[in-house]
Amino acid sequence: MSMSTSTSTSTSTAAGAARRTTSSGRDPGGGRVGGGLFDPAALLRSLPEACRKLDPRVMVKSPVMFVVEIGSVLTTAYAVASPGDWFGWAVAAWLWLTTLFANLAEAVAEGRGKAQADTLRRARTGTVARRLTGGAEERVPGTALHAGDLVVCEAGDTVPGDGDVVEGVASVDESAVTGESAPVIRESGGDRSAVTGGTKVLSDRVVVRITAEPGDTFIDRMIRLVEGAARQKTPNEIALNTLLASLAVVFLIAVVTLQPFASFAGDPQTVIVLVALLVCLIPTTIGALLSAIGIAGMDRLVQRNVLATSGRAVEAAGDVSTLLLDKTGTITLGNRQAHEFVAVDGADESRLAEAAQLSSLADETPEGRSVVVLATERYGLPERDRSDVRGAEWIAFTAGTRMSGVDLAADGAVRRIRKGAAGSVAAWVRGNGGTVPDAARALTDRIAEAGGTPLLVAEADARGARVLGVIHLKDVIKSGMRERFAELRRMGIRTVMITGDNPLTARAIADESGVDDFLAEATPEDKLALIRREQSGGRLVAMTGDGTNDAPALAQADVGVAMNTGTSAAKEAGNMVDLDSDPTKLIEIIEIGKQLLITRGALTTFSIANDVAKYFAILPAMFAAAYPGLDRLNVMRLDSPQSAIMSAVVFNALIIVALVPLSLKGVRYRPRSADRMLRRNLLVYGLGGLVTPFAGIKIIDLALSTVPGVR
Amino acid sequence: MGPVPSAALQLLAMAAVLGLVHRPLGDYMAGVYRSHKHLRVERWAYRCVGADPDRGMRRGAYLRAVLAFSLAGVILLYVLQRLQGVLPGSSGLASVGPAQAFNTAASFVSNTNWQSYAGERTMGAVVQAGGLAVQNFVSAAVGMAVAVALVRGFAASRDDGELGNFWADLVRGTVRILLPMAFAGAILLVATGVIQNFAGVHEVGQFTGGPQQWNGGAVASQEAIKELGTNGGGYFNANSAHPFENPNGLSNLLEIFLILVIPFSLTRTFGTMVGSVRQGYAILAAMAAIWIGFCALMMWTEFHHGGPALQAAGGALEGKETRFGVGGSSLFATSTTLTSTGAVDSFHSSFTGFGGGLTLLGMMLGEVAPGGVGSGLYGMLVLAVIAVFVAGLMVGRTPEYLGRKIGSREIRFAALYILVTPALVLVLTALSTALASPPHSVLNSAATAVSHSHAHAFSEILYAYTSAANNNGSAFAGLNADTDWYNTTLGIAMLLGRFLPMVFVLALAGSLAEQRPVPETAGTLRTHKPLFASLLVGTTVLVSGLTYFPALALGPLAEGLAS
């Protein structure tokens, strides 16, 4: 046991580094989902677009801000009617600014996507396809291709459209789509046959069958997504909009009916003041930022190289309660690694280590290399390669023999060392006149039961053949996975490991990695059945997949993330594509989904809580003339009625700008239980929303009172 | 014992007794609504309306049954009053005029019991017993039925959208809950000295300047269901301030208990029916916190009001009965306005500016703490849906309450529910202040031009519509509401304020019942924790507080802050 602990420490450095590179979006400090950068200059650049959005036909989509725009028009009309009144002009100006700030937030959010779209568009334009028609080749523009066409791509050609390689193998530069400059291999058949339009063939020649109609290629869809043109309101956004609209209606009624009440009290109010009150009361802060939050959420995914086909999927990610993870590549590093050497029958451990090292020098598989590494790192053997050993005849590992080894000739005697699959080596020992001791068999059985793979090491010389010991190969769990799973558990997400291994091995790995459950010897049908079972219990399921046989499960899952290296069938079936093909990213996607919802909820709470202070600013200002006692509600001791109302209006406008960075970055998110998250967010955004405007309005009032003529 | 400790003790004793009783009563009610057996008298009732009590109803059918039953009640009550003059046994009282008959019919069917008439001088025995008393029972049972339908929406294990059977809920609520409890309540009231007889009018000699009459009657039996069903319509015009209805401090406390017992206990029924009593406790905690807070505030403002006359009297005693004192009156006033009862043992108009404001605000909260029988529970659950929605987003999931997703459909119904009453109250109050004649109904004339009484006059009108639209029925005495304008508009406010919310509640219930429940995980917002209960209190106060703040500022706040 102590051995296994020290092993995992020794591998953690490498694995840790791997994780940092694969999840580039996470800052090394831990849990937080990093936000995109916010550049204040972006506000200025987006100004023209923000002005274009003042079109009422656009504004009407956000009921709250539409009310503000109507209010702006109304106050402007009244200001024009009595041009000598600075107050009317000032309120009108700030209401227009409020409207503009809301549009600015949306325009900035969209602007970030547009830059990405432009890069993509460049990749798409002007490709010429070499279409095969009846064996002959003709040159046609890429946009003239239809699904089913066959095209030839050779080194230097740009792939004219999405499709599958049906002939040949080539290395392809996909940096235009993924941003990753290392070329990838694409070949006919199997799970690496899909090519994307706009990518570049670097070597060899392939024939591609086009699968997408023009205008509907992967890049086209990406452009539409990042530009926000395909953006539809998500279910939660619709629900929130309903709530906001009804709040707007409530306050509209409260303000419209206030005028007869005021007249009854003998103190009718001007339309400008009433509009100012209305705009302050309706939830403009969240109303202004709502669509920016949604766009920014999609954008955060794009920054992590994930494309979602709909905002709905991003939201669903936040609701996921069951996560299906493939073992290989997600929970464990890709390959098994040598974990320890166990000597049998009193054989010398260092002799075993040396034998293991020598016999593995000719084994170029990752497992073989890991044996060499273990021998040096843990057993202190000198590093050496084949050229350091004299008089050696190397026997390379092959899938047929399932063994590797070396024959060393020294002083006329030949010492032959072999290591490999238990059965093969045992046969070799017996063939050389030796016996396999029961202890060795017991050892291999025990390792197999623990989920590991036993390899036998044996040698044969003049004295005969004997087993030296066993190499324990095991799956290496990526570092930090146990913590990640614990985190997920705290977030209420159950993790299920999917593996082709037998149940025994699967259980061992599941126990070690801390995953909640596992599905062993999984076939695609098993996966699909598991997803359906979870869903029938009301749970939302997320999974990743890349093969064509994953497609049904990807389609069935609520969040199906296809790897970009996967087949087009898989990419079609899922509702997200990970361009980095990193299965652990699913966890980040879930966090982004949650962060999106939290940001909406937090700003809604903040917005509503703000109203209390605004009432205390505006109502005494309106009615202290009729009922002097009401001046006792003027707890902020604001300077004059007009500056009080102005301060509330100005605060209401400025808070939108102040919160644009937050809405684009998303509120701080750390995986923790719902209770703790609610307590924190209520404190920050509920209580903060109650207190902040008191301070903000007072400060603005102090500033205003220094302006001559405001009193 | 001084009046202040006595008041505090009354409040604590009431809370303790309610705490003890709510569990067994709540569980009993859950048993009643989940029962599969029918009593003989119930079977007879089902045959009368031709209903199959075992047939599950979806939201549409349930709503149609509620509306049909209530419409029939309005028509019957209207016709009874209009024909009173020709009906036998009406003690020679004339038929009621159309506007007042409509108002009264709307009032009793909507569980409001707003009375624009003086009971003993307008309604004869036939109307009282055959119309008003019947509605006292069944209008309360309708409220409970709708609440139970909503609870079934949360509790449904199948996603077939069935909400139970309205006729079964109505009949069982009446026969197994309200009738036996009213019977027991009446006996207890008689024991405290409330009259119960069939004696007529007695001439009892000369008092300052004229003959005085004492009316006998079956007061205790009506008193019991008046409080128990959160109805509030008194036998006498003076309501529970009348010594025959409410003779002493003990009867006062008993009546307050009867007002509160079913609404508070329904939280237990809710918890039991959704399979988690802790969920019921959270709702109970939120209701209790508001009720206790309001009671304490009310006592504070009534005991410590400034003004030399009030200080000399040891509290604001104008309009309060000395046998109840400031404490008993405050407790009664708070409890009657935080429920949809509207019975009064003191005159809310005479309370201090802030005190009057509290009675108003209590109703403006939507009467949810603990609210009317049934209506309090469904009102609070709708607010819980709103609170869950905002809080649920803040924990990063699509909001869920009791395993049901709160999506746009649910939010739409909840938002419409929240919209109805403020819209009715504010628009009708605005019309009444803006039009020429309605303000003249204000008796302590608005024309005196002292701004102080302007604010009070405004409070009277605001109070009338708040009371009607929230189905409370209490009045800020001082407004003559027996005019065509008020009879008609208040009647409309009562009907829309009762049945539009029911439409949305049943729509919400149906939409919840059609969902497949989502299992709870560590990522789910826990709605049985103190944090959520406080959030619910905050939502309740904030939603209505923000809506009504301007109106309150021009009424009770202006009045209260003036001194």
C-alpha cells in the first residue's frame, strides 16, 4: 500500500502538467471558471452598433428596456415643450443614456463573437474544389458542392467542405477551426475520417465525400453561432423575461395610478418625475444586461474551444445530474503504466528490475517505456538505451508474440531475458525446461483482480529457465480526479465511468478514482440504455463521445459533447463539439452553464433590491411638499428634490455600465453545495443590492449639489 | 399585570397553542383529502350534483367545477336577497336593492364578507341562514379545495396532471372539517359567554335620549364559522366588537385562535401530502415570522404612539373596547388582516397612522401569513415559486421546487397571480380618487382641507379596495360604501380578486402535476432550511412592499409621520 502511494506521487507531476495544458481555460489557482477579458475600449468600439439597436423594432424584444425607451421619448417631448427647464432635459438625457448603455452591453458581448467569426470566414472564402465526376476531375467553386459529391484533396489544398475521407490518409492542419497548430491524421474508415471545410491538407492525397450542403457547413454554423445570429432565447431566459415583464407591468400600474393619488393629496406630479420614478423602479439593471449575459455565456464556451449548437444546451449543462465519462483519456491517462516490480521465490528485486529494464528496451509501446522509466526512477538503475548494451540481440515486442526481450552473450554463455503477457512468458519458461511457481501464478491472479495487468519477467541461461517476478501494470488515474469527483458530488452531480474493461478491473479503477459508479464491458447499447434509465428518473445526462457508434447515445444525452477528432456522425448527433477533443472539458462546460444561470439570478436579485433605496430617494422628493412628515423618509438627506430624483436616475444608468464587466465575465463560481452558494450570493447580491444604491445615490447627490443651479 | 406584558403574553400563548394544535389538525386534514371512503351524507351530496367523487380532474375540469359552483352561489344569493320582501320568514324586511344585493352576493361567495349593510337591519333569517351562512361554509371549503389541488400538483407522482376531484374536496372540507370544528367552536364560544338563542328583539328601556333594543339570535354558531372559515361577516353591524359576539378577553382570544387555526395547520397538511413535513415547517416558519412580526409592530405602535391624549390614556384606545385593551385589539386586528377574515373587534380607522398602515399592509401582502383558509396556503406557495425561481438561478440550476421545474409556464402563472390584486386595488382606488363623486363617501370629509385628513381619507378608499380585492372584508370605518359606485366596483374587485387568482393557481397546479419529478441532489436548492424561509419572508414583503409603497406613503405613512 505504501508503495502505491509513493507511485502516484511520482507520476503526479507529469499528469498535473498534462491537465494544465489540456484545460487551458482554468486558472491554476483552482475552481474558478475564468472569464473572458473585458476591454473598456470595446465599449467605445461598440457605440455605433448600440445606437443602431435603438430601433424600437429591436428594443421591443426586451420589454423592460422598451419601457425605458418610451420613457425617454416622453420626457424628451416634455423637455422640448418647456425648454427652459434644465431638469427635464437632464432626466431625458440620462434616460437615453440608460437605453444606450443597455444596448452597449449587448453590442460589446456580440462584438467579441464577431471577431472570431471574421477569422472563420477568412478560412472559408475562395476555396476551389476538385470534384470527381465519373473518374474525371473538374474544378468547381467550393460553394457549388452538394452532399454526396466526391472531391480530391492533395497536399496544399484547402478542404472545400465538410465530409468524410473515403480513400487514403492525410495529415491535416485544422488550426483554422481549432486554433491548434499541430496537424492531425485523417484516414478513411474508422473514427478519424471526418474533415472540416476550411482546413488544410498538409501531406498525401485523400478523396472526401461531402456531407454538408453549401451554407450549412460546420464553419457556417460556427459563424452563425459566435455572431449570435442563431441565438434563440433559452428556457430560463424566457422565464426570467416573463418575471421581469410582469414586474414592469406592476410598477407601471403603481406609477400610473400614483398620479390620481397625488392629485387627491393636492400635489400632482409632472410627467417627467413620474417617468423617472418608473424607470428607476422597473428592473432595468437585469433587463439591460440579460441578453449580454446569455451571449457572453456562449462566448465563454467558444473561448474554451467548445461550440454549442444552442444556448439551450449550455443551460442544460448547468442542470446535469449524471455525468458519463469514458475511462480512457478522461479518468485515466491513455495507457497503462508499470506500477511496481514484485519478485517471486526469493529472487533478488534489483535483479528483477534489471531484467525488466533490459527486456523492455526493445519494447516501444507506452507500457514498455513505462517499465524502463520505473526501473530508473524507483529502483535506481542507470539510464541506458540499446546502444549501451554490448553483445545484445534484441527481440522486439509484437502483438503476435506478446513478448519482448534480449539475448545477452557474455563469456560464451547466453543469458536470455523475456517479459510479456503472463501466458506467453509462462509458455516460454516451460519451453525452456523451467517451471512456473505457484507463487507467480497467485501473484498474477491477485494483480488481475485488483484491476491491474500482470507481466511476467523470466530469464533462461545454462542453468535453465526461471521466473524472476512480475511487473504490475496499472491504469494511472489522472491527478486531481478524486478531488474533481468530490467537487462534482458536492455540486450534486453523479459520475459514471464507462469502460470496456471487465467488471473487476472497472471496480478497482472506479474505487481508486473516486467515481460514483461504473458501467463495465460497455457496449453502445448499454450506454444508451443507461442514459434512458437515468433520464426516466428525471435526471439530465451529459456525456462525451467520438465514434460513430456513440452517435445514438450522444443524441439521447441532454448534453452530448462530440470530440472534434470524431466522426461527422458523432458531431451531428451531439449538441456541442469540443475542438480540443478533451473529454474532461465536460466538467468545465457544466460550470459555465451554472455560472450563466447564477449570473442571471444574482443580477435579478441585485436589480430588485435596488428599488428600496430608489423609493427612499424619490418618494420624499415627490411628496415632502404635500406632506412634510414624509421628509423623514429622506434617510439619505439628499440635497433637494430635483437632485434626489436626478441622483436616482443617474445611479440607475451608471450601475448598468458598472456591471457590464461582471455580466460578461460571469459571477464568481466555485463548486460548492447549493446552500452555501445561495447564502453567499444572497449576501453579496441581495444585501449588496440593498445597500449599494444608498451609498451610490448619496455620492451622486453630493457631486450634483456642487453643480451650480441644481438647487 | 400591566397592559404591555399582558399583550406579550397573549401573543406568546396564542403562538404556543397554535403550535400544539397545528400538527394533529394538519395531519387530520391531510387524511380527509387523501381518504378513499365516502360518508353516507357525502354520497347523498354527490348524487345531488350528479358528480362522481372518484374521478380525477385535470386543471380545466377542476376550474370549471369551481367556477360553476361559485357562479351558482352568486346567482342564488342575489335572487334570495332580491326576493326577500316576498319570502316568508323575513321579519318584514324589504328586498335588497340590486347594487347592494350584487355586492353582498359577490362578497359572501368570494369569502370576503364585506358588508355594505348593517346585518341586523337588512337581512332576514332566510337570507342569513339559507344564503349567507351556507356560503360561510362552502366558500371556505372552495378555498381549501383549490389549495389542496395545488398541493396535489406538487405531490403528484404520476405525470397525468390530475388534481383530485373538486366535488369530493368541497364536500369533505365542509362535512369533515368545517362543520365539526364550527360545532365545537360554537360550544366553546357559548361557554365564554357568546349568546345563542332564538329570542327576538328586546326593548330594554331608556338610555340617553331614546329607547334601546337588544337583539337575540343564534350568534355563537355564526361566530364560530365566521372566524373558522376566515369569513368575517358579523351577526351584528359592530361585528366582534359587539359584546354579544365577543363578550370578554377570553372569547376574544378564542376567536383569534379560530381565525388562525386552519390556515396555520394547512402548512402541516401540505408537508404531509408532499411527503416532507419539513417543507411544511418552512412555509409555517415564514408565515409565523410575518404574523408575529406584525403583531409585535402593531402593539408597539399602538402602545407607544406619540400625542398627549394617547399618552395620557396609556395607548391608542380610541375605537378599541376596554375589555380587550390595546393588546387584545392589536392581536385581533393583525390576525384578521393577515388572514382573509375581516372580522373586527376594534375600529381600524381609529388605529394610529402606522397601526392602520399595518392592517393595510397585512392585506397587501396578499393575506398569506397565514392567510385565508386555503387561499393563504396557495398564496404563500405561489410566492415560494417566485422565491425559488430567483434563488434557484442563484445556485446555478433551472429552479426546482419540490422536484418540479419552475419554467416559463410556471412563472407566467405565478406572475399573473401576483399581478391581479395590486392591479385591482390600485386601478380602482385611482378611479375612485380621480372621479368626482366617490370621494364624497368619505365621512370625515376630505373637504376640511387639512392635509392630515386628506391622507386619512385616502387610506379609507385604499383600504376598501385592498380589503375587497384581497377578500378580507374588514373596513376602515369612515367610508360610506353603500353607494352604487362602491357596491358595484367593490363587488367586481371581490369576484376578480377571488377567482382570477384561482384560475392561475389551478393552471399552475396542472402544469406542475404534468411534470415528471426531478430527484433531489446536493445541487438542489433546499427549500426546507431557515435560509429559504427567510428568503420567502423577504420575497413576500418586498414584492408587495415595492408595489404599494407609493400608495402607503400617501396614506398611512403621511399620517403616521406627520405627528
